[in-house]
Amino acid sequence: MMSLENYWSCVIADDQGSLLYWAANSSLTLVQQLAFKHPLVREKLGLPDKSAPVDPRNSREMDGLEATFTVPLVKKPIQGLSVLELFNLSIKHLSKGEQDRAVRLLRLALEKDPEYARVLIVMGQLLMKDEKLAEATEYLERAISKQLLLTGHPTEVEEIDHLILASLWAGVALAKQGKVAEGIVHLERIANMKEPEDTKSKTHYCDGLFMLSSALASIGRDAEAAKYLQILTTYDPAYATYLKDLESKDNNFAEDLANSKRKDY
């Protein structure tokens, strides 16, 4: 298993668009999916190359997103569709790999409602996929402002989930621009939230805590990183591996420091 710092480096350097979709129906967390999409991890596990041609009829990348936001489609002229109907139709196009069409629909939805959180989050993720990180950050931070400033601290399950997701991806988008400290501010917002009761939201909450611990470890704030990993181990004992790795690194550093001081005498 990769160390926290190596995992964070893989996420920040990822240029395969693996940051685009969250999986609502998968037993794998977002964190595991990101790791499995990294070519070095796949090679170690003996998994097939993701760059190999895939039959689009067999692609299930969009299942989680569609399950999260599905509404019945109504046959109307495009201009007559509601924001939610435009959003849902954009997701259908994304599931077919028709990103340009999807983006046009999302932009039309934002003309109707510039602060519609679902659309802002997906636009942010699509822009991250295209490495338009500054613009992605703008959309994601607008979604955060919508949840915090217009509705106050959210209490509804969907609003809580949107705030977690927008904060998570805003943190990653900023870190990919080299603004790790600013990204950590967004990730810490997740840590300061009350643990969600909803199962899907709790999964995203844990993903946010793990991303925060990874970011903290990447800049040497190991004690804080360990604190969040300890919390995560209460949800899933598998996180203990990362905690042990972090503690081992700290012990090795202390031993190296002690040895270097002995040499000075």
C-alpha cells in the first residue's frame, strides 16, 4: 500500500480525469477508486491497463452519478426544461461520453439558476478533468458559498452532501495548483462538520478526512494527519495501515535525528 505522501502525490499529479465522478453505488470509496486508477497501482495489482480500448456499451463509470441525481425526463424543447431536467439530461450525455453537449446543457442550467449547487459541482469536476483548475475552483467555491451563505449551515441530507463534495474537490483543485494551504482550509471544513448519518454522505465525509490527512502529511503536519487517521480507523480498520506507516515514518525520523546528534559528539 502506498504511503500517505505518495498517495497525495498520485492524486495531485493525476492527468487521467479520475477525479471526475463520485460513486454512490460502489462498495469502493472515492479514495480507493483514485488509487486503483493510478497506473502504478494497477500494475502492482495485476489489473488491466485503463488506457486500453473499452466498449462504451459496457462502461459503468457514470452509474454512481446517475443514481445520485436521476429524475424522470420530460420531452420538452431544451429551452423549456427546468434546471433539474437540464441537469439530468447533461448526465445522460456524460454517460455516453458526450461532454461538449453536457457542458452546454449545464451552462444553460446555470443561466436559469446561477447558484444551483449540483450543476456547479459537476461543472467544477469537468473543468478539473480538463485541467482548467482555476475555473474549476471558482465553480466549486460558488457551490460552497451557496450552501453556507444562502442556506446557512446545511441540515438537509442533500445539502450536507453537496457541501462535503464541493469542499473536497475545491481542496484538491487548489492543491493541484500548488496552493496546498488554501486547499487544506476547504478540507478542514469537512472535518469540522458533524458526522453525517446518511450512509453515502458518511462515505464522502470519510473520503474528505482521508484527503485532509494526506494533504497534511504531504507538508509535514504529521501529528494532525495522524489525528484524522485515528478517527477514520473507527469507521474502517483498513485505515490503520496508513496510520502505522505515518507513525513508522515519525519513529524513523526521530531515530535518524538521535543518531546524527550522537555523531556530533
